[in-house]
Amino acid sequence: MTSIVPKIESVVRPAQYRDWDAIENLLTASDDRAERSWLAKPLARRPDNGDRNPLLKVLNSVPGQWPASLRTYVLEQNNQIVGLIQVSPFNQARSTWRVERVYITPAARSFDTGTQLLRYCLETIWEARTWLVEVEVNHLDALGLYRQNGFQPLAQLTQWQISPQSLAQIAVHSPSLPNLLPINNADASLLYQLDTAAMPPFVRQVFDRHLQDFQQNLLNRLAYKIQTQLQQREWANGYVFEPQRKAAIGYFSVCLSQTEYEPHIAQMTVHPAYTWLYAELLAHMASLSQQLCSSTPMILISADYQPEREDYLQEIGAERLEHTLMLSRSVWHKVRESKSLSLETLQLTEMLQGLQPNHTPVPGRMNFWSTYSSLQTQGGVDPMPGDTRSSSSQNSPKSDRSS
């Protein structure tokens, strides 16, 4: 006698308030995480470092901050949550989206469960034309999951750590930055041009950044400032202006930690023609870190399409902590034809009312020889062969007298 295997009903849906206890238990049980968020928000804390401060939770809900735009979807099987996925827009135009994390319970089959979660996001979020994800290179299961669902390698990122001793040595050098200016929204066009020149075309096409990606409204700036103060951090940024070219050639942003438990997190963008700015900008950031907390290392991210930066970091003795692989996938949604736009339903008579006749034309009789004779007298038609009337007119007495 054969036993009937019960059918497992799987449903992917947006997360609700009643699911947060199960989601928290799932995130707590999954300590080893494959996805990384250094590329999208290098100055923000990782999402798995949960903040217990209630004021921080309020600030995280401010529109425009990344947690406010974070979408969470869960996979439910037999009234139990066995997996979740969190995605967020990568740019302000929301044309590129990013997979923040995918968590699956050990009891569920990872590839099938992960594929259902990914397919749901790819088919549901119509405004996303491109998807991004950062995966740690040693997580082969996660890499296989994304490669199976159409993600292709885009670039390789390296997380570097500069020790406090190296920062102290670098800070001794006084940086030569005469045109170091503070950043405001009026400089968005300069930063956009610098970002465009600092990356290859295929990466720039996937990122799809515009001017609004380098602007920040007053509410977001105030919320981020309060958030960094509550986390015992300070924020500093600036850019180097070239007066002859009237362009920005270098940019830095560093989130300085006031405690020795968390590192300084730095971001740096340099024009490919001004690679000597790596040492100058890093010396400036090192001096800022020495003034605030000298016993804390600094974290910096570099991509494989920035060989000069990686050579410089290796020269100063920076340590490679982590390697991540950035994957991307394009999505093309099929748009169904609407019947209201088909040619069959177009009312051409209503569109061309000005060309319609006022009255219905009445057909009448037409005499061929009268029409032909009038054209011949005007000289527009040659005489037909065998036409006796035309030949007799040519041999008239009037023509003989004239000759």
C-alpha cells in the first residue's frame, strides 16, 4: 500500500507585522551571511547589527533613508516562514534594485526556496530594470543560487583594513589639498561627473546614477546627523576642485567612530588622471581619525577596476579582510497590448473630421472626347495617331498662307 506524500503549499508574500517574531528568530539563527551591503551604503552600519535605541528606529523610518525603502518578502509553507528576502532600490530613479539578504531555514531546500523568493521579486517589482547583489566569494551555495537565476559577474570588491599604527604614520604627512571644499547640493553635477569618469561604462550603465543620487534634502541630512551622533560617530566629507578644468577630481567621505569597538568606515573616489590624490586624501582622513579615536582601524573598499588604489593600499601595508563578487541581472518585462490602443478600435472618422466632405458626392456623366479635346487645345496632349481632326487642322488654309 503506497502512502500519499502531503503537498506542500508555498506562498511568497510581503512581510506583515505579525511575522516579525518569526523573522527575528530566523535572522538570529542565521549568523553566517553571504550577502554584503558595503557597496550600497558604505557609511551605514550593516543591517544585521540591530539598533536597540528607540530613537534610532524612529529615524530609520524617515522617508529617503534606506530602511524606509527596504522591502521584505517571506516564503510561507504550511503556515510556517521558511525563508525571507529583503530588497531595496539602489538609485533614486529606482531603475536598479539590490538584493540585501536572503535567509532560508536549514529544513527547506535552499535552491528551490531561494529561487522562489528571487523570482517573486524579479516578477513583482516592475520598476526594476537591473538587479545587483554582493556575495562573499567563499559562499559557493549563494553564488550558485544567483548564477542559476541569471546573475552574471560584474566586478570584484575587496575590503581593506588599515591598522591604527599605519594610520598614525600616514597622518604625519601633511596633505597638499589647497582646493578641498565642503559638499552641498549645488555640487551634485561635479560629483556626478567625477563618478561617471571613475568607473567603466558597463558598471556605470548598471548603476544608472543621476544628479539626484548626489543630492540630499534637509530632512535626510538632519536625520543622518542625529543618527551618527546616537551611534557615537562623526561624519566628514569633501571634494577636491580643479579650477582650470572646473571639475571635481577627488572625493572622500568618512564615518569616524568615537569608540574602539567599531572601525572608521571611509569612501574615496578619485579621477583616473589624478591617482596621486589617493595618498593626499587618505592622509587627510587619517589625521581626522587620529583627532577623534587613534586606536581604531579604518575600513576602505576598492574594486578590481581601480588597480591604482589597490596597489597603493597594498604598498602602505593594508590588510585584505574580505572579497565579494558583485553580480548583476537585467530584467525585461513583457508589456501586454491593450485593446484600447489597437488599430481596430481607433475611430478614424472622429479623428479626421476636418477632411470629411460636407455632402455626399453624386456621380455624373463624363464625355471622354470633350475632355481630350480641351486638353489638346491647351497643348498638353500630343495628337493621337489616326486622328483626322487634328491632321486636318494642321493642313488648314491658314497654315498655307503663313508659309
